[in-house]
Amino acid sequence: MLGYLSMVAAMDLAWEIAQLPLYTIWRTAEAGYLAFAVIHCTAGDVVIAAASLSLAVLLAADRAWPFRSYRRVMALAIVIGIAYTVFSEWLNVEVRQSWTYSVWMPVLPPLGTGLSPVLQWIFVPLAAFQMIRPRPRLPLAPRP
């Protein structure tokens, strides 16, 4: 789990920096606040990833996980992450108005969720799961 979360943290940090222009804060906030926002959002992403993976393992893993049921757990963790993100973006953009999308953020109907956060919860976990995927071990060659 630590390997997965480390990979997610590194990739989410890069993603959060890259998507800053898709939020109005990019044009209205000072550099220090932007840095705080990136760190805050990345930390939140790691918490979401840990909770999504934990719930997916509880619901979908078998005793031989991660060597078996890996894809099932991976798919469920990604679905949970996307579901939470859609809810959170709707809550914070539409209801609480905690942040606002810039005109450059493509949005998905019906809730108007930003495309970038949804893509983030597809590509980042998928890449992290692929990087830490258990590989079959080759038998050692006999010593002469």
C-alpha cells in the first residue's frame, strides 16, 4: 500500500500543478497560496486514494490478493475514487462554492464536474497500480 500511495502522491502532485490554470485561483491567487493549494489538494488526493484502495480491498480482494483479484480491486478502487471526486467537485463548486473552474475547464454533464479531476482519478491510480503490480517470480537457475 505504501508503494501505491507513494506513486499516487508523486503523480497527483504533478497533476495538481498542471491543472492549476483550469481553476480561477490560477489568475487570482499569489504564489504562496497556489503552493499551499497544490500541497493541500495533493494530500487530500492521497487520503482519497488510501480510502478507495482500503475499501476496494475489503470488498473485492480474496486471500491471495494482490497476486489474485488484482484487477478487480484496481477497478473498484478507481470507481470509488471517481465517485468521490464527482461528488466532491459538485459539492465544492456548486454547493459550497469553495473553488471555481476557469473558462478552460471542460465540464461533464449533468453535475458540471470538471473533466480534469475525473481524468486524474482514472489515469493516476491506473498508472500507480500498473507500476506496483506484483510480477511473477522467475525460478532461480540452479547453481553449478
